[in-house]
Amino acid sequence: MGVNESEDFTKEKLVNRINQLMAKRAKFYEQADIIIDTDDSSVGRTVDKIIKLLKEADINNEL
């Protein structure tokens, strides 16, 4: 589904599309070595979490 300005994107269609993409990607997300909860986090705080986890992984030779 490409973005086309002439298409009628209703809220329902957008929610359905997001759900389709999440279902399609779920198997890949489940394989992640690191999972970061980004709900209620700013971009800066999320970046800090990523850097911290990457440093910890590197210290433990996990990268």
C-alpha cells in the first residue's frame, strides 16, 4: 500500500494497515536481543537507553 494523495485514508484504514504491518514484523521483533520500551520516553531518553545497553553488551562481548 503506497501513499497516494488521492486515496481516502480513513482512521480505520490506517489502523488496519498498522495492525497488518505489526503482524508481519512480529516474528522479527521477537528475535531481538535487546528490547527497549519507548512508550512515554523522549527521543533523548531512548537514545540514552540504547547507548547504555550497547555499552553493556560490548563489555560482555555480546556484540
